[in-house]
Amino acid sequence: MKTEVPIPLRKHGKYTIQKWDDYLDRVATRMEQNAPDNQYRNEFISHMRNYEKEHGKELSEAYNCYKNAISCGFIEKWYELIDEKELNCMLTRCKVMVITANPIEKAVLHSRVTSNGQNKKIIRIICGTNAYFIFKWGAYWVAHIHQPQTGSYKDLGMNTTVNEALKHFKPNVILSLGVAFGIDFESQNIGDVIVSKKLFPYSENKRDEEFIKPDRSQDKSIDSWLDVRFVNANGFLDGVTYGGVLSGGSVMSSFDEKDKVCNAYTKNDFVVGGEMEGSALFQVSNNCDIPCAVIKGICDWGIAKNDIFPCDPIREETFKDSLQAVAMINVVEKCFPLLNDKTIFSTSKTKSIDEEKKKNKRLFACNLLTNIIVLFFGLGVLSVHRYSIESVLYVGILLIVISIIGFVSLWLAVVKTETCIFKRKIT
């Protein structure tokens, strides 16, 4: 049997749309051959084994970070357990909702936010099917909800978790933080952070035995309100890849399946990675008009997840956990510039609309009160003049003119506001 020769680690640059296009060309070539590309598979496995050797210290530190954060000592030191009757009161201060989907994501997040010196404790409240963790992160109080199951539409997945949380409070933004699979191990790195400018729910795509046809009606785009804030948050997008993210209902771990899915998209889609929770998050976000995004770190490539050390299951599992911990550490660190900006999420997308509605209600009340006062004034004038024809005519015309002016101005204000709201929703 031929001995595998480990290939040297490549020096990766920032992932670009051109590199995505080059990857699509290689995918098309593999699919035309209509057979597994063993050279590609062996090269990938050699690359990952070499990665473990070269980054042993980083992987070990990340793994210890995860293990420490799930220890009894960490929980006793950093968690303050509060009864669920205090939940609504505690959530009123939270402007940001953060969602994680697996224990490593949760543990690393708590480890990093307790190491920055801002928090004396992480407040934990269990209510219904959700566990809420409330803490200060940068300039904001954050409500972190850890979903009990990974995925979008499982019984206790993203859809259930977010909808349950929104019964108790309405944040200004929802962020799904965690791990994802990368597209191309030749051009991306373990730990690279990807941000969803667009989201493609590939589980909804139509397929036959050979090809997949995307259902483009299911594609989602980031809300322009949040897009502007990401682009202008000092340092946030430096070094991250902002592009299209695949979202599926199950774990991706197949060379053939990944090639088929990627081949279904185009150069302009600029797919940068994939995960499992974004589809439900974007749907809920659209329904409740709260901007959201997926921010995740690459921990694998959606292929051969259990084939790197098949003869050593413990080493295999530790390696996978370490990769996820590295990816999540990078995600948390990349979010600090975003959450340190006290103006980014200080107001909600709908605040100005709500203020306009309140203004119109006050205007309506003032107009109504004015008309009532004028009516009683007119009745007083009529009684003084003993209801003469001239006085009745004079007062009647005055009342009609004042009422028309008042209601026309109110109608114009309401129509203008509702038109503005409608335009915002359809864009």
C-alpha cells in the first residue's frame, strides 16, 4: 500500500469571489469525471493531519478553554442563578440577542466574556424551553439564548428558541454565533470568520440524481439597516469574509453532496461557507422585522469529518472539538469591535416608525380636542345671539372650515407615515 506523504500547509490569503469561481471550476471538473476524486480526498486528509501537527499548541489551548468553561468550578464562580419571575425585568436592558447551537459555542462564549473584566457574574434564568444568560459585552447588555438542539426546525431548534424568546422581549438585533463549514480548504483557513450578507437555504432546493436546482425564492439577504452598521463598524469586517452562506437541515460531511450543492450556485452568489441554523433565523427575523445575521467561524470543510484519524476515535473527537473551539474563539474576538461601538445597536430599526405613530396619535388627540372646544364655543355664540339665522350660518361655516383643515392635515400626516412604513417593509 502506498504511503501517504503529508503536504505542506499553504499560506492562505483572504477568500475572494475569484477564488470561489476557481473552486466552482474544480467542482465542475470532478462532477464531469463522474467518479470520486481520490487524489483530492487524500490531499485533504493529509492537509488536516498536517494541520493538527503544526497547530497543536493553538488547538490544545482552545480545547482547554472549552473544557474549563464547562467545569463545575467555572459554573460556581461565574453563574448567578435567578428565578424565572425576574426574567422580563432583566431582559428590558438587553438590546442584543445572541444565539448559540452547540455546547462548545456556548462554553467558549462564556469563557471569553468573563475574561474581559466587565462581568462579575453571568445571570442565568431558565424559563419554559429556553435558558437565558444575561451579561455585559462591550457597550451592550446581551441576552444569550442557547438552543437545546442544533438545526433550524427541530423541536427545540432555532425556530422554536427564537420565537419563545421573542415572547419576553424585542431586541434591536439578533446574532447567531457559532461554527460553520468552509468551502475551499485550499483558499480558506480553520478559524476564518464568515458573515452572512446573503443566506441560501439549500435544503429547500430541487434535485434529481445528478444535479441540484436552487429554489431562488428561498434566498435571503441581510437587512439594509444591519448591512450599513456592519460596513461602518470600526474593525469588524477587517479579515472576515462577507458573502453568501449555505444553510441546511443536517450536517454536511460528504464530498459528492457538497460538490452537488456548490455546483448549483454561481460566481455572483459568492458562497463562503455553510451552517444549520440561519434559515429559521432569517425567516423569524423577516416576520418580526428584527434585523439578524449569521457570524460563524470555519471549523471544518463539510467533508470527511470522521475520516482524519479513523483508527483513533478519541483523537478524532478531540480534534473536532478543538477545531470548533478555535473557530468560536475567533468569532467572539471578531465581535468585540462590533459590540464596543455604543451607537451601532443603541436604537432599533423600527424606533423612528414607532415615534411617527405616537406623533400622529398625539396630533389626532389635539385635533379632536380642538374641534370639541370650537363646537362648544360655537354653541355659546349661538345661545348669546339666540340662534339667529346669521349666527347659525356664521358659526356653521367656521366649524366646517376648522374641521376640514384639522382632518386634512391629520390625514396627510397619517398617509405619509404609512407610505413610508410600507416602502421600508417592501425593501
